[in-house]
Amino acid sequence: MSVEMMNTIDEAEQAWNEMLECETGSLLGRVADLERQSLAQRDEIVCLRATLADALRRIAQLENRDKRDDEKHERKNDRLLSSPLRNGHISMRTTQNSAQKDVVRNRQTNSPCLKNSSSSGSSQDVRDSNVNSRRPVSYTAPSQLPQRRSVHYQSTNSLHSDSPSSSSVSPVPSPSPRATPLPTARSPTTRLSNGPPQSSLRRAKRWSSTGDFIHSPQSPNNSQLTSSRLSTSTKSLFNLFKPPVLNNVKHGTRDMQYNESEGTVRMYLRGRPIVLHVPTSFIDTYDPHKVNTPPQSKLKLDWVYGYRGKDCRSNLHLLPTGEIVYFVASVVVLYNMEEHCQRHYLGHTDDVKCIAIHPNKLVIATGQVAGHDKRDAMPHIRIWNAVSLATLTVIGIGEFDGSICCLSFSKADGGSYLCAIDETSDHNISIWDWQKGERGTKVTETKCSVDTVVCADWHPLERNQIVSCGKGHVSFWSLDNGGMLYKRMGVFEAREKPRYVTCLAFNQNGDVLTGDSNGNVIVWARGTNTIANLVKNLHEGSIFSICVLKSGNIVTGGGKDGRILYLDNSLQQTGEGAQIEDHFGGIRTLSEGRGSQLLIGTTRNCILVGDTEIGFCPAMLGHTEEVWGLAAHPTLPQFATAGHDRLLQMWDSLSHSVVWSKDIGEQAQSVCFSPDGSVMVVGCVSGKWLVIDSESREFYTHHNDGTEALQVAKYSPDGMLLAIGSRDNCIYIYQINETAQKYSRVGRCMGHSSFITHLDWSVDSQYLRSNSGDYELLYWNPGVCRQIPQSSNLRDVEWASHTCVISFETIGVWPEGADGTDVNNCTRSGEGKLLATGDDFGKVRLFSYPACQPKSLSYTYGGHSSHVTNVTFLHDDTRLVSIGGNDTSVLQWIVN
């Protein structure tokens, strides 16, 4: 009897334990379901908040626009009532129809999407599509997206280099054969909440003066008087941040001398005197004491071409407003693909290296490297609002010794903290309470790893857990209540340790997923530092990105094989996948887009959008290496760029898209159009130059002139001669036949003692002038390839272009203390009223033309993070294009 009772008790106890285990498992499942529901509801709330904020912003913009329109009409009526009536006249610019050939539109972004294929395309034109249709003579801008009504986003601040934002919208292509009209330009409003009213000193910061000058010849008394007056004059603010200049070396225009009797100006660059002849029309009125006023026109950033995927990760995200956010150079771009418009955050002063999105999807943090300007030279983090583009706080100025490479907001606590890792030798990791105080408060900081760190992220479910990875390691960090960080290294045990752990993500259970250089995906169980699961050889080569979708499925992207693979939550392949074409590069980052779409950033600086069914279309194409060649089409709103990545690309400024892109097989240094725009010449680094049809992209011929890079190429205005400036100190002159397809060398102009930098033809094609690397300005008779030593005889020659940075008309572009390499290039508008320059500090400056006064005021604009290698106005002067060197960006500005 007692044995039966014991058996009964054991059975009851066993049943009880089984019931408890079942209940425990059921309870854990319900808790996991509740966590998933909570996350989903939180995402919905975030989306609703962002949508509401965006709607309120648009409503406010519409109200402000109506108010400005009313004020504008009132002022107009007042002027009409207070001023005498005049005969009305509307000036119309007639477009030339000299270009009669059709231009082939290849590689348009409105072409059919690229299906999954392992083919790399044609060997000669790897980025060309198969579209080969002819364009009618009347031009219509190519459309990149379905025709929608465009919404115009207004700038949220001023147009100067310290403006935190700008916005632009592409016009919908007109169904008529005429070119698409320009969008209505609206004057930007100044955000008074961002700071005190602008004083004269603040304006002086934006207008760079070139300092003082000497007026000679003078009597001794007058000289003393002049010296006394100049010693008390205000120096250029720009010069305060320049390296000290040796007393025995003369620089820039500070020591400029004006000789009235001879009509000459003498300025100095690196101690070398440069004599410039004053045109006859200026001699009687020229006064070096005057100040050249800034132009009436200003620039507004219209569009940014390019993306930084070559060396940055996790920098492509979709916001609830429908915009994708990414960065290139020092600009953070918010691009709405449906409305085909961009907004720009311009608060940074140099390269942006990393980005993090707050859990509420309304706040963004971006980190930058050290800047050119000593005022903003320190690496720092800017936290800003994605709707208003207003800067919320700037943290870390003076705290970081190297550029910031990783950023992440905490997630489980609603984003109270920000994690940052810098690129010093110890790769320090710091935690910031970014909302505490004006500049945030650093909670703690410690050494992360002596090896490279490529990624760091907060755990989405654990409040105080951070995971970082990099060269040969995975680190699991814990932040205690006292603000101390503790690290546990991931244990690979007997498994092969990868050379690099290249990316990480979190699945819905809270497990950590890492991808490595061996093509493996490793699962680290939640709360541990040990391996729970391993999928080997998923990709050939490194896995650069892992994306966990809302459905729980996982997507991996290969940096070498260019493959996209879909896995279920147990890491079993679903059979879905895609192959990215080789010319786009490997997959650098993956992000979930709208619906079933994926956003892909590639190692060749392209952004692709699509899914496995319809394929992936390019949303943004860019250069991957230094960009040096830039030329505006003479009759169409298009321009061409060329760089060391061997790419020659034609861009349309109205539709903001690539017309065609071609691999020319040579590193390009310069590019130019023939006067009718039908032919292009590309100068290469090797000394080779190519003649290409701008419509069919057909190679006509090629020539070699030396083995040095061809810095500049230009057709004469009559189209009969071509001048090519080389780094071998020579200018090569060629005669051209009527079809511009055959070239016969006339000779070479020899006389410069350094490499050629800039060329200009006279309007009648009879004369040529050139600048060199040692600050010479020489004049030539190109027909016989002889130098004209009597430069004073050419003081009144009218020049067809103005790209020579050393000339009488460009005295004012040189800052005080300039060493001759600060100003890289300049360009004059077609109407002859504006002069734009690009410099070594990543700035674009706009002057009134001519800038012949030593004190010439200008407007300064940032956006580039590298030396600005070229600038040019488009054919109708409505837009300006600038290109960066190492930042590979192409910026398009509207001239207001």
C-alpha cells in the first residue's frame, strides 16, 4: 500500500513538473510575443509622430510662403505707385540651335530596372544600358521617376557656409518639346532662433577680404601717411587662421603696388612678383582703395550627386517621412525618391564619417573628421532634427583626438544615451548623455581596442548592453549604474577566428548576429559571449552587412561576390536572392525600404533600390576616386565630369540624373566640349587624350602628348583649334577639320617653367593666355605657337572665358597671405557679372566680376570636404556646378 502511494505521489509530482515546464515555456513565448508587439506598436507610434511633424512642417512652409507672397505683392504695388511708369520690356534668352545632332540617352535612371544577373556588361561601356534611342533637336529633360506633382521644400536657414540646411526639388519634365522650366526660386528665410541678429562682424566673417595694399609711386610724406593709415586698417579675418608668414617673403595682395603712370599692378605669390596690366577702360578710374562689393546674386545648394560607400558602413536609412538619409563629403542628404527632391543638412565643416538614427526616427546624430578651418578643426558630433534640420546640440568638441567612426543611440531606454568610437590608436569608446547640458555630458570613456573597430551598436532589448566588432574581435560591453563600462570578449573556442568581424545585427529574440571576412554568419546567444550557431561559407569573401527585416527574416550582403541572400529566423536560406552587377561594386550596406524594397549602398558609391522580383534600379550614381574634369555643355542644361576612376559621366541639371556613364579605360584629368557641343575631348593622366562623340559616345580618335597628365583642354571659340595644357610645361595646339573628328598638330607652346594649370582663348580665337604652377601669366599666338612678350599690348583683349586665376580681373580672389595654391580654379558667368572660385579649403566663393580690387567681398559656401578641383557655370548661368577632389562629390547650385 505504501509503495502504491509513493508511486502515485511520484506520478503527481512528475505531472506537476511537466505542467510547470509547459507553463514556463508558454509564458516565455507570450513574453516574446508581447515584446514583438511592443516593438511593432512603438514603430507605429514613431511613424505617426514623424508623419505628423512632417505635415506640420509643410503646413508652416505653406503659410510662410503665402505670407511672403502677400508682402511681395504689397511691395510691388508700393513701387508701382511711387515710381514713374516705364516702358515694359521682358528680356528673353534665345537658345542656340547650333547643336543639330541627337544625343543618345543611355543609362537613364528611368530605364528598365536591372534584373538579377552575373553579367558585368560591355567591356568598353560597362555602365551603359541598352537604350540607344536618338533625341530630337528640341530638348526635354529626362525623367527619372514617375511624373508626380513636385513639392518645393524651402531652406531653413541662410545660404552661407554656416547654414545648417538647404533643400531642392526636381521639376517634373514637361510634356512639351521645350526644356523644363526652372523651379520658382524663393528667397530663404533666416532662422532667428538659431542665434542673435547678424552684426557687421558676422557679415565680415562671410566676406573674405584680401587685406592691405601699397599705392605707389608716392612722395616720402605720402608714403608715411599711407603706411600709417594701412597699419591701423582691419586685417582679413581669414588671415587670423592662416600660418604665420615670414617677414622677408611677400604674399598675396597685402604688398600690392599700383603704378599709375604705367598702368600696372604688382602683386606677390610666395615672394614672386607678378605684374598685371590694367585695361585701358580702368586706368582713369581704377582706385585700389575701393572695396569691391559682393554680388547681388547668391547661391543655394540645389542637388548633391554622390554617396560615400567606398569606406563607410551603415550609412543608408529610411525615415518615416519617406526620405532616405545618407552622406557624402560634408553634406547629409535627405532624399525623397517618390517626389524626387532633396534636403540638405549643412552643419558639418568636413567629411562626415558615420550616422546614427534615434529610436524616435526624428533625431539624427552625425560624426565628422577634423576640419580645414582651425575654428572648426576638432572632430565632433552634431545632433539635429530630421524634420526641421535644426541643430539640437554639438558634443565632443575638444574631446576627440581622432575622427568619429561609429555612432549608436541607446534603444531600450528610448535613446537617452549615445555611444561613440573614435579612430585613435586605442579606438576609445565613450558614452554621452546627449540631452544633459548645452553640449551634452560624457558619462564614461575607456579604451576599446588597439585593432580597427568597424561597428558598434546598442542592444535593442537590454538597456545597458553594447556590442562592437572589428579586426579579429567581438566585444560585449556592459554599462553599470555607476557609469562604468565592462568588456567581455567574444569566445570563438576551437572554431577558426576570422580576420575581420565586419558587421553585426540583432534578431527578434535579442541574439547577436555577426558577419565576418570568411563569409560566415555567427549567432551569439542573448546575454552571453559564446557562439550558439554558425553558418559557414554563406558568401564568397566578406559579409559587409546584415539586415533583420520586420518579418523576422534576415538579409545578408556580400562585399566581394555582390550577392544578396534571404534567410529565415533559423538561418535557413529561403531561396530568394539577387546578384548585383559588377560595375556597381560590392554591397556595403543593406537597409529595409518601403514594403518589400531594399536599400543598397555599394562600394562604388552607388545607391540601389528594388527587390528580388523587379530587380534593383540605381537611385544615385557617383564617382569612386578623385574627380578633376568638369565641363558645361554649351547649349544644353547638361554637364560632364571625369575622374581617376576612369568614368566619364554626363549629367542633366534639370532632372538631376545621369544621362549616360562610360568607362573610358583611362584615368581622366580634364574634359571639354566643342563649341557646338557635339564632341568631347578628355585629357588623361597618362598623356593620352580622347575624342568622343557626346551623343553616341563613339571614340573618334586618340593622341598622345608626352607622358604627363593633361591638366586642361579647350577649344577655340571658332572651333578651329584645340589647346591642351600638360604637366610637362607645354601647351599643345591642334588644328581641327570641319567635322571635329580629325586633329593635326600645329606645334607646342614652350616657355612656362612649371606645369600648365589654366587656359583661356580670346573671343576672336587669335590669342591664348595661360597660368602655370609657379604663378606665371603668359600670352601666346597659337597659330605659330609663339609667346607674346609684350603683354601690355594685350591689356584690352576680350577673353571668351575666364578660368585663369592669375589675372587683373582676379586680384581680389586671393586672400591675404595666399601661397598661390589656395585658389584652385575660377569661372566667369556668361553674362560677365559673376565670378566663382573653388579653393583648397573645400569652399566655393562668389564674387562680383571683375574682382580687380585688393579688397573684394564675396559669399562663401561649404559642402565639399576636400579641395574643390573645378567650378563652372552652366550655359544659361542659372546654375553653378562644383566638384570635389577626394570627396568624389558633385554639387549643383542654383544662382538666385
